[in-house]
Amino acid sequence: MNTAIGVSKDNLTKVAHILNGFLADEFLLYLKTRDAHWNVEGSDFHAMHKFFEDQYEQLDDIMDDVAERIRSLGHYAPATLKTYLELTHLTEQSREKNDSAGFIKELLEDHESIITHLRENINHIANDLQDVGTSDFITGLMETHEKLAWMLRAHLS
């Protein structure tokens, strides 16, 4: 299928590749947040169980939006664990205990890493790859992650 949206085919491929990496990051963060939801322990279990559920539900929506953006650019979204692990810049679990503070610290680091990675690509996608639509899209993702990170950070104060 030829996607004629005013962005060159080569640039659409480059943008889709960048988005594939973002999708992999989102999936890994989603999985780690699910882990927190399922496995958090401590006196704050109930509140944190619900908190992590709210976070992973938002990440689920983000993943769907990123995959649909990739498809709207005429490319296929990756959907295998092997591919996600190859594309992500995040790491799997790094904490030692299943307490809420450990989960929160790890998830916050991942959100902040994603925010930085998104921010680094906003101008590149808009200016170098001539795709202002995707640049705007990832600006929105960055703002969503900033809010999710704020919610996590507030629990550490």
C-alpha cells in the first residue's frame, strides 16, 4: 500500500522504525507495571495494587495508539516478545524486593528514560524527517508519561 501523506517513503520508513522502538519500550513498561500490580506486597498492598492497575491501563491505551500510528504510516507494528526485546532501550526487572517503593523507583526510572527518548526525537521527526504529525503525536506521549511519572514520584516524597 502506498501511503501518500506528504512525507517521503524513505522518511515514513525511518519514522516507523523509531515508533517501533517506542512501542517496544511501551510494551516492556506495561509488562513491568503489570508485574507491580500482580506482585506488590506490603501494608499498602490494596492502594498500590489499584494504583498500578490505573497506570497499566493507561499504558495499554498508549501501546494501541503507537501501533495504530505505525499502521497509519503504512507500516506494520511489531508484536513479538523477541522483537520488543531487540528494539527496546529499557531493561527488564532490576529491583530485589516486591515492595511498592522498589516498584515505583524502577517504573519511574523507565518513564523518565522514555520521556527523554521521546523528547530527543520530537524535532528530529518534525524537521529532519518532515513528519510534523508524528512529532506532535510523540509530544503528546511525552506529556502523558510526564504525568504518569509525576504520579509515581509523588509516592516517593
